[in-house]
Amino acid sequence: MFHALNTNIAQCYGVNAALVVQYIWEEIGKNEFAGRDSYGGKTWMRSSQIMFTAVLPYLSKNMVRRALERLMKQGVIIRGEFSESRFDRTSWYAFTQFGRLLMQESEDENCE
């Protein structure tokens, strides 16, 4: 398994957040291409913290949680719940306008 990360995002938000956000970016790209999981004008990806650790086995559930919290706090991603079952609390993630720009042009961005 090969995972890549954007070094500028890693410098700004941390290595774990860079790995998590890259995975979200790739999954949302697949959903956009397939024309699925669009709510409120945004394309989303659905994943629990445990699902993240299955794809990124070198990160613990707590590492994923902290990375997601950091990305949400910094305005890169947002979280929603769109599952049809009221018992399914799996989170859905989408990029904010800032986050989308960051991912598209991250090599030109500077940390603040």
C-alpha cells in the first residue's frame, strides 16, 4: 500500500492531518466522478474513525480523531450526518471552500 501526502499541508496541519485530508480528497474525487453523495451543493465522503484506521493502519483512532478535529477547527473540512437510518451515526466529510482551494493550490499556500 502506498500513501502520499502534501508536505506543505503536513507543515501547516501536521503529518497525521495531511494523511487524513489526502484520503478524504481522494474519496471525494471518486464520489464526484461517480456523481454520488452530493448534499447541499457539496460532495461528501462517509467514514467512521475506525474506517480511517483500516485505510491508514499506522494511525490510531485517537490520532485520526485529533487530525479530523484540527482540520475542522482550521476550516479545512466540515462534518455532517446524512445516513438514512437514525441509528447510523457515521460521519460524512466535505471540504469547505477554503479547504478545496488549499488542496488544489496547496503548494503555493503558506502557513499562518
